[in-house]
Amino acid sequence: MRPQSIVMFERLFLASIVLNVIVFAIGYGEFSQQITNDPALQRVGLGGGFVIALALAGYAIYLLLWYLIARKAANWAKWVLVLFLLLSLLSVPDALRGPWNFSTIAALAVYVLQIAAVGHLFQADAKAWLSNKGAEGPNPETFD
């Protein structure tokens, strides 16, 4: 049985992905237009399909990390996720300076959910479970 911290990680992290998909869907038109108007990308021939492919690749990577952490107890995947989160947080100052609209607030909520989710991976029960590769170890009640 998975520890409570892993279950909470899973719920929060999957909620962040769902909210991120909603933010992407709402902001797709504007972002796609920015890509389409970029002369460098026009020369290469990248457009709206590239934006969707990039988003799908990102979601696939995050879902793979979720699966490896929450279901396969891959401790190394936890550290990859931490690295991705830290790198993505570099964009927060720009978001705070930009226009405050639904997409900005929702994107910040995604970060809050991800930080909370990753925080659960550093709880004692999650750290023990991940370091034991998901094995529960001996049951202390067995020796009573």
C-alpha cells in the first residue's frame, strides 16, 4: 500500500496537469499567434501544430514522471521532477510582471499545486517508500 504522502502527491500533481491543460487550451490561440508571427519560426515552417506537439510532449513527460514516482517508486524520477519544477519556476517573475488575467492566475495556481505535490515527496513516509522502491518492509505488528 502506498503511503499517504504519495497519494497526496499523486492527487495534487494530476490536478496541476489538468489545470495546465485548461490553461493551455484557453491560451492556445494567443500563443499560437505569437509563434506564427515569429519570423525565425516562419522560416523553419513551425506553426500551431508545433505548439500542440510541444505541449503533448511536455504532458507525456510529466505523466511518465508521475507514473514512475507514484506507481513505480522511482526515486530518481523524483529528482528529475524537482529539476523540471525549479527550471519552470524561472518563468514566474515574468508572469508576475505580465498582465493579470485568468491564464496568469491559473498558471500560478499550477505552480502552487506542483510545489505542494513535490513537497509531499519529501515527507518521511514518501522518502522511505521511494528509497525502498515501493517495498513496504517488515510489518512491526508481526513481531508483537
